[in-house]
Amino acid sequence: MPRVAQLYFRTAIIFLIVGIAMGLNMAISQDHSAIGAHAHANLLGWVTMAIFGGYHALNPAKSERRLAIIQYCIYTAGVTLMVPALYLMLTGSPSMEPVVAVASLITFAGVLLFAVIIFSSGTSVTRPAAAH
Ligand code: HEM
Ligand code: HEM
């Protein structure tokens, strides 16, 4: 599997563990105020990252490009900042709202970069085949 696909799946499963932990905590405490952080950890984290990783696994030539790792870093930084900030905002720290806003925009930038990857042509331009 291409490295960036592996990275995406490893990051995604961490968000699923964190997302489910938040879900269980909500269910057990019967306090559902963190619902937005739970939903977005699972959906922006586990689901979307697994789709991004799956796309790279199916398109290994694109996953070798520098843009692939740049997109991974920007998207992952956005979601990693957004989820805990959203959790804190929803559970009693409204002052976290500007952090959530900035993190959301970083996440969105990551999504737009993934659109560039999807719409770019499928052939690898960065690494010529090794001469054996
Ligand atoms: C054992 C695992 C999970 C537990 C215990 C759990 C628990 C919960 C709880 C307690 C709520 C709040 C329900 C409400 O107040 O109406 C909720 C909402 C939600 N959960 Fe989970 N969850 C789990 C896994 C997941 C996963 C894997 C996903 C996505 C892939 C997910 C997506 C959502 C979404 C989108 C909502 C919001 C639904 C709405 O807006 O009505 N959950 N979950
Ligand atoms: C940076 C990206 C995103 C932003 C800024 C965002 C923002 C929001 C906002 C403001 C709400 C309303 C919350 C409320 O009523 O309290 C919401 C709800 C929701 N969003 Fe997103 N969203 C994003 C990405 C996504 C994605 C990619 C998915 C699905 C793959 C998704 C699924 C949902 C769901 C299921 C709800 C309803 C559950 C809830 O109340 O939290 N969102 N989102």
C-alpha cells in the first residue's frame, strides 16, 4: 500500500477510537452536548480519511506526488485541531470558537487540495521508473 494511504488509515483508526470513546462517554453520562465533536471526529476523521486513503491505494501514481503528503498534512492538521477544540467549545469553553473556525478553514483547504488531486491526470510525473 502507498505510504500516504497507510498514513491515512493509521490516522483514521485513531479518530475512530477517539470518536467512539466520545460516543460511549455521551451514552454513559447521558450528556449529549459533545455530539458535534463525536460526529465530526468519526466523519471527518474515520470516514473521510479512510476514503482519502482508499483513493490513494487505488491510484498509487498520484500518491507518490509531493502534493499527496502536503494534502495529508494540511487536512490532518485541520481535523486534529478542530475535533478537540470543538469538544471543548461544546462542553463549556465557548472561547474556543475562533480556534474551531480557523481549524475548519484549514480542514476545508485540505479538502480543496484533495479535489486538485482527484481532478489531476493519473500519470506519475515525479519519479521516473528505475532502470534495472
Ligand atoms: C460504539 C460506537 C458509538 C457510540 C456509543 C455512539 C454514540 C452516539 C450518541 C450517544 C449520539 C448522540 C445521539 C443524540 O443525542 O441524538 C451519537 C450521535 C451521532 N453519531 Fe455516534 N456513536 C458511535 C459510533 C459512531 C460512528 C462510528 C459514527 C460515524 C461513522 C457515528 C456518527 C454519529 C453521528 C453523525 C451522530 C449525530 C446524529 C444526529 O445529528 O442526530 N457514531 N452517537
Ligand atoms: C470543515 C468541515 C465541516 C464543518 C465546518 C461542518 C460544520 C457543521 C455545523 C456547523 C453543523 C451544525 C452543528 C449543530 O447544529 O450544532 C454540522 C453538523 C453536521 N455535520 Fe458537519 N461540518 C463539516 C464537515 C462535515 C462532513 C465532511 C460531514 C460528513 C462526512 C459532516 C456531517 C455532519 C453531520 C452528520 C451533522 C449533524 C450532527 C451534528 O449535529 O453534529 N460534516 N456540521
